Amino acid sequence: MVHIREAKDGDEGQIKELYTLLSPKDDYPVLTGRIQALAESERDYLLVAEVDGRIVGTLTVNVCPNGAFGDLNYGVMENFVVSSEKRGLGIGQSLYDYAYSMVKEKRCSKLMVLTLSDSKAAQALFQKNGFEADGSVGLKRYMTDELEG
Ligand SMILES: CC(C)(COP(=O)(O)OP(=O)(O)OC[C@H]1O[C@@H](n2cnc3c(N)ncnc32)[C@H](O)[C@@H]1OP(=O)(O)O)[C@@H](O)C(=O)NCCC(=O)NCCS
């Protein structure tokens, strides 16, 4: 049985292990203070999926206000991963369903995600849940090298 909840103190190590699956060459400094801040935020959710007391999946979703559509917001998802041995069991779908219910509650009119072109499982999951490119092109600019400190 999978249990979806927000991350809490003590989850750092298991979340970091999952992030490493996204890109083994990258370091993922998962900070206790950041997990606390996310847990306290009413707009940002670092979700984890737990099975038998072990964290086996994670997804971050952020609710972003904008000025274009009255009091409506939009949502963005990032860092979606399920442990290799637990894939195909519905855990990713459960994380997504939870995120979707959070953004709906926060009056989001749109939910967005970027996937790498070879992330076929993620694309299939999102398409199954109504996502489409809709003429959009996703662009990113990494700024890590420009940050001070
Ligand atoms: C994407 C990912 C999180 C999906 O998690 P999961 O728990 O395996 O997914 P689920 O079992 O909940 O599958 C839900 C739906 O996704 C689709 N799906 C999942 N895995 C799939 C695969 N290997 N091939 C095709 N479709 C797949 C199916 O539509 C499935 O529904 P179905 O079982 O009714 O057919 C997981 O594959 C993963 O961690 N991938 C590596 C990291 C990654 O690419 N992250 C995405 C970054 S945006």
C-alpha cells in the first residue's frame, strides 16, 4: 500500500538517493532547512511516496501566482522519480494524483512539466493524464555557474 505525504525532517537521505537516479553524475544536496521550508509553505510541496516505511518515489509541485487570470494560479512539477524496483506499480500515478489534487485546491488553471525527450515512461504517464504539447516548445537555461556563494 502506497502512502503519499509531504517530506519531513529525516527524509533527506532517501530523497537524495532517488534524485541520484535522475542524473547519477549530479550531486543533490537535500537540505533539512529546505525540506522544513517546503513543508511550511502553502504553495510548494515536496511529496514522497512511502511503501512499508520506505520512501520509493518523489515529486515536487509548486503553485505559482500570476497576474493574467484574476485569482488563478498555475502549477509546475519537477524532480519526479520512482525507485527502479518499484516502477510500473502505480506509484508515479499516485504521486501525480496527489499533486494534481493540491494544485486544483490552489485554483491552478494549468499544470506544466518538462521531460527529457528520452523519458518515455514519464511522457506516457503525463499524456495518459491529459497533458499535451499544444504547440509549446520547452526551453531551459541552467544558471548554476553564475550563482555566487
Ligand atoms: C516516470 C516514472 C516516475 C513513472 O513512475 P511509475 O511508478 O513507474 O509509473 P506508474 O506505474 O504509476 O504508471 C502510470 C502510467 O504511466 C505510464 N507508464 C509508466 N511506465 C511506463 C513505461 N515504462 N512505458 C510506457 N508507459 C509507462 C503508463 O501509462 C502507466 O499507466 P498503466 O499502468 O495504466 O499503463 C518512473 O518511470 C521513473 O522514475 N522514471 C525515471 C525518472 C524520470 O524519467 N522522471 C521523469 C522526469 S519528468
